[in-house]
Amino acid sequence: MTAGLKHALAESGHHAEIVFFPFNFSSVDHIAQLMDYCSTQNFETVNGYLVDKLLVLQFPVYYVNHPDKTLWLMHQHRPAYDLYDPVCASKALAALRKKIVDQDTRELKNLPAVYTMCRNISHRLHRFNQIASRPLYHPPAHEDRFYCDAPYDVIFFPSRLETLKRQDLLVRAMAHTRSPVTAVIAGEGGGRQHLQALVRQLNLSRKVCLAGHITEEEKYTLYARSLGVFFGPRDEDYGYITLEAMLSSKPVITCTDSGGPLEFVKDGETGFVVEPDPERIAQKIDWLHANKNKAKEMGQAGRQAYQEKNINWNSVVDTLLHR
Amino acid sequence: MEQQTAPITAREILERVRQETERRKTAGIAPQSGAQSSGLAGISLRLPRRDQPGYGPENGRTLHINDLLQYHDREFVSAAYQFILQRYPDGAGSEHFLDRLRRGDLDRVEFIGRLRFSPEGRSRGVAVKGLLPRLMVVLPGKIPVLGYLVRWIIAWAKLPCLVRQMEQMETRAFLKEKALHRRMDQWAAQLETTAADTLSRQAFEPLWETLSGRVDQVTEMQQQTADELQQAGIGDMKRTLLDQQGRVARLLEQVRDRLPGPLSEKQVAAMAVEEDHLLDAVYAAFEDRFRGSREDIKDRQKIYLPYIEQAGAGTTTTPVLDLGCGRGEWLELLEETGKTAAGVDINHLFVTECRDRGLTVESRDLLAHLKDMAPDSMGAVSAFHLIEHLPLTTLVRMMDETMRVLKPGGIAIFETPNPENLIVGACSFYTDPTHKNPLPPDTAVYLMETRGFCDCEIIRLHPFENRPGDMVDTMPASLVHLLYGEQDYAVIGRKALV
């Protein structure tokens, strides 16, 4: 994403540099220190260069000072917001949470222009910090590589294997499908062992394949050859998978609580929005199998919808630079 | 389109996808923007290009004059410039040289020499091996008069060398050709694999699109057909069924009658008549299709109402009798205007339909019906598109019977297609296969008058509604009338008061 932005800036004739701060999630102290550090930084001149414009994307770098600062919010510190659990939180974390929310509200409120990656992030920013913002969509990397081909009986779900992405929903759904559809779940991550055990336990080793890491090329082919894509994470921010599926002209099955995908998937038109319930998901998978022509039309409608949204780097750059 | 005959496992699908990805990579097919809305993958095939400027010695070897001499004409000039001056040729200078080279008054070796030892060439200082010896040989030939001799001597001396060079060139040409063929074979193979891979998409995908499009069309057509059936066809079917039901019932009746004794003559006749009704359903459906909508016909028939009125017909004492009443549009129109009317038609289905509408209709042969009627009992007798179905003798009999049953002052109205219109006479008259002969208006009047009708008149009706405007504009009016004039007429006759 950041690289994409830098590339797009360069394409439009700007010189851009990316600045990262190493970030250690686990240490409350470290986070607090980094916040304070960023707040004291001024990027008006860097290495002798005069910086015309500062685009800030995430916590806590967005505290860095510059007279012409624009926020395009990718991440707040979600453990201090929607993922914060007051019951289990330590005292230190509770204190940190207060510090973050206060500082975010104070600092970001004063910015002349606030954009976010997507509506879901805008919602959160408004809910927790009462700051209005505008979602500004950007295309997934290599968007021109996605294509569509005749489908195999396979539902594709590429993503990191973690609890929030809810690969287990798809695995459980596959236990309820009646059609000969299979599922390929691609990606690595901490959830792998759990998913493997689940597949074994439900006796689904023929129907579900945990593909592990796949190459980019394989990803394009899998998208192109899939019957549909499942992407039902819990409260995802943006989620490239939705867009990649649409680019590949494939219908997307997502869930009512999936966040980002809901901004793109129209139930019954470009895919399905169902309760995060394996049986409901299975029904839709079987439907896709039974109505392949309709499924194809849905996919095409998805691609159409994507194109109509006019998601491209040029408009992102224009918006960010000329607010 | 790959068809999966048996359920395959997720792992197998992944494996297929991996192989496919590998194939795409080795075939040099880069999946490109799925810009087509069909989602069809774009294919890019990268073939080596031969005609690319790649002048000069390979692998950084020192430039040999032969490296340049292998080129000719513009390519040669360009190569020489690029190698010796290390720039592209400029317009004027290079064109001048090219011109002289083409005319033959500048030798290529000499050209290389000039380029190399020009101020610019000197400053580049590119070493061209073999240039000096060649120049030594060429330049003396440039000396006036003496040069001619020099060139001769050189040519003599060079002969054996030239022969050798020619042989070398031939060998090289052969090798080059070989290499070229090999290259082409490689491309052919590459193309074949690519083609095999793309065939499914490139060829079948559009086909598939078309097919699914067709399927959709068919589905739509089915829907339409169903709708239409709902509107019209079902009616036909219902009628056919009713007809058959009725006829079977009647036949059964006859059979039941027969059981105790032999078939009576009457029963045989009844069965024979049933036979005649075989086509009832067909004709009823035909009528629906070609005659026009009920409302249209009623609308058209309104023109006769004043005639009826004038003749004082349609009262209970002067009822109207409609022969061959068909679907009963005219009867209905009369009913609606408060007239008393009855119909007769031989087609059971029409009769049933009319009765369903509450009209008074008999199912009989019209002559038999007329014969059974009292003389001087009817205010009017009408027949729409009937007389053209009758053989002449039947027609004359019908006219006679009409004359008999009409009250004095009663009116007869017979509408029929108008053969004065050439299209009607030549074609549309025969649309109805049960039509016998077209009846020209004069003939109709003549017949009516000879059967005793007076005050006979013709009213011509229903000119073509959708004339092809552009054509009509360029045609003489008389011709227009012949083609697009009235398609029907009615002959109206009256029974004398005394």
C-alpha cells in the first residue's frame, strides 16, 4: 500500500520518501514512548531537504509535525479502540488507551483534511474520536493482473491465517455443503494448526485444502478459476480480497459483520452477505454451484461495480495533494 | 471449458491451478488486465523481433570493417554512423551520402573512410580493423585517368580472392538460413503450445458467451411463448379440447343409439357430419390469427348500423340474421345497440363461443337453417366474409333463401374481400385456404340483381392502413389505389316493398 502510494506519487512527478518507525505492539511502555517521540518530531526539513507535504497513514506516525500534513488513515491502534476489552485489560493498558484516544482526538481533529482507507475506518474514527473523514479507496497491487477464466468447483479464500479472518467459518461451512464444491484456503499464519485440526476433525481433507503460501501468479490463477470467493473476516478495515475477487469477476460471499467488504458486496448482485453462520454460507456456496451462469453474471456485475467506483491511484494522489 | 466428471478434491484443484500457472509462465503468457468486461483474460505473446537495430560486433570485439560491410543502403549508413560517430545519422548529411552510395559514385569502403577520418570521426577515435588496407586499394582507383588502369589491375588481382569470398558468403548465407529455419520452427512450436492454451479461452470463451446468451434468449422466448399461450393459445387449446369432447359425446350418443339395432340412416348422416367438423378447431384458430381483433372488427362493422337503422331492422319483429356469424362480433355489436339478432354458423366452436357470450346462435348448415325459416320474417340478413367460401350454386341458393325470408323493405348485407385491390386479389384472398373464388363487386351486384334484390349498392371498405409512404409518393394515384385501395367491399341489396 505504502509502496503503491510512493510509486503513484513518483508517477505524477513527485519525489516521495517513506518513513517507518519500528513498532513493538507488545510493550505498553514502548508504544507510549514512541507516541511521545513522534509528537516531538518535525518533518518540515529532513536531511537538508525541504518537505512540501507530509502524508501520514498510521498510528503513531501521524503525530509527527508538519505545517502541511494530510492524514490518510490506514491504522489507528485498534487494541485501544474496537479491540479493547475493559474486562481483561491491565491498568497500564487502560491508561495507554486513555492516552491514545485523547491524543488521537486532539491531534487529528485539527487536521485540515482527513481521509481514510475505507468507510469502516471512517466510522470508527467518528465513533471513537468524533472526527469526520472521507474514505478514499485505492486499488490493490497489480490490479491489471487479475483475470477471469472458466471456474473449477472451488471457493477461494486467500488471507493470513488468523482468528479475525475467520477461515474457520469457511471450513465449518464446507461440512454443510451438498454440492461437490471444494475450498482452497491460501496463506500462512498463526491459525494454521488450529485450522488443520479443524479440517481433520470435520473429516474434510478432500473438500478443504490449506494451501499455505502461494505465489502471486498462483493467486491470480486461483482467483480466475474459482467459482466464488469467500471473505468473511470480522470487522475488516478495507480488505483487498473483496476487490481482487471483483477484479477477477467472481462473486464474493461475505458476512454481515465483516466491515470493509460490505462497502463493496451487494447482496444478491455481486455476491452474498450472510450471517456469520456456516450453514448459511454453505447454502450460498451450493447456490453458486447450482447456478453457475448466474454466479458468473454476479462476478461480472462485481467487476462492473469495481470499475464504476473509479478506484485508481491518480485520483488518490490528486485528492491527497490538492484536497 | 473443463468439465469435471467426478468430484475432485481441493488438493487436486490446487494442483491443476499450479500446473496451469506454470504453463502460463513457461509459455510466456502473462495474464493481463481483464479489461474486457467478459472477464476474459487478455493474452500477450512475446515473440522475438528480428528487425531491431543491433549493429556492430558482438561481445565488445573490436569493430572490423566487415561488421559494417554486411549492411547495405540505409541500414549501412545508419550502422556506420552509430559505430564510427557513435550517434544516429543526421538528416541532410546521411541523405547526401546515401544518395551517392545509391548512384554508385561513392564506394562503401570510401564512405567508412570518410566518416572515420572526418573531424568528428577522429575525435571519436573508433578503431576499424581492416579499414586502412581496403582504403589503400580503393582510393588509387579514384585518381583521374590513371585510376581506371589501377581499378583494372586491382580487379584482376582480386579475382581469386573474390571467388573465395563468394564461397564464404554462400556458406554463411546457408548457415544463416538454417538458423532462421530453426528459429521459425521454435516459434511455431511456441505458438502451438500457446494456441493450445489459449484455445479454451480465445475460441471457446466467446463461444460460451454466445451460447449462454442464446440460452438466455431461449429462456426469454420460452417465457414470451408461455405468456402468449396464456393470452391466445390456451384459448385455442381449450377450444380444441371442447370441440373434441363435444364430438366424442355426440358420437357416443350415436353409438349408444345403435346398440339395440342397426345404424339408422340418420345416425350415419350425423356421424358423417361430425366428420365434417374435423377442421372446426383449425378454422377457429385461423380466424383468431388472421381476421383481426374482436374490437377492431366491431369497430369496422359500425359502418353498417345506419343501414340496419334505415331498414328498420333489428326489432323483435324484424330481427337480424347473421349467416356464418363466426366469433359473433357483429351480433354482439347489434346487441350492444339494442337490436334483436341471431346467428348461425356451422362451426361448433364458434357457436359455443358465441353462446358463452350470451348471443343467440344456431349450429347449423346455413342453407338448411334458412330453409326452415318462415318467409318474410327477417328485417335484415347479413354475412361477413362468407360468400367467398361458397360454391356458386350454394351462393345463389343462399341469395334466394335470403330473398324469401326477408320482409319487404328488408336488407341484405354481404361483405367480402375486394379483388379490385391487386394484393387482395392476387394474394391475401388466399390466405384463408377455405376461400373459393374472389368475387368482383360487379359480379356480386349482378348476382344480387338477378336474384331479385333492388337498390343494390357497393360500399368499398378498409383501405390499406400502413402504406409504405416513400413508395406511394412516387407512384401514380391510380396505381396506388390498385395496390393500397379498399381491401373489402359490401354488396347491399333490398327486398322490394311491394
